[in-house]
Amino acid sequence: MFYLIYSEDVENSLALRMSVRENHLDRLRALQDQGKLLVAGPCPAIDSENPGDAGFTGSLIIAEFDSLDAAKLWADADPYIAAGVYKNVTVKPYKKVLPA
């Protein structure tokens, strides 16, 4: 089943994000290589794909896991958590309807 992982950043998180970004992306690439990643990306702090110094307010990941507990364990191990980027992480089951 798919699970939605929505993470909210602390204020002024850009430097923290950049310090562990490659480790964060490596974990997402591993999910992608396993065919389990539906979508992943950050939420810009301003209405721009490239927010520059404004940075980001959070991230969205939708990926397949064996259970809600497995999705939570995976989310809890994110390098952004260890670096203090995220102040809150929500993990919920997600049902993909469209596109089919």
C-alpha cells in the first residue's frame, strides 16, 4: 500500500537541508530503484519552483511500504530529522486513484 509522508520544516531550514540533502536523496533513490516511490519533493516557501534563500516549508513523499509501521520507521530514519530540519512528520495511508 502507498503511504503519504508529509514533513514540516523548522523556520530557516535551508542550511540544515543542504547539509544532509544528498543523504536524504540517496534514501529516496533507493525507494525509486525498488519501484516503490510514487512522488517526492519539497514545498517551496514562496510561489516559485526555485525559491532561493526563501527555502522550503516542508516535503511530501508518497511511497509504497508493507505497513503503516514500516512507513513510520522509514520516515523516522530520514537524515532531515537527525539534522533538525523537520519539526513535524505525518504519515498516513494513501490510496492512488488517478491517473490509473
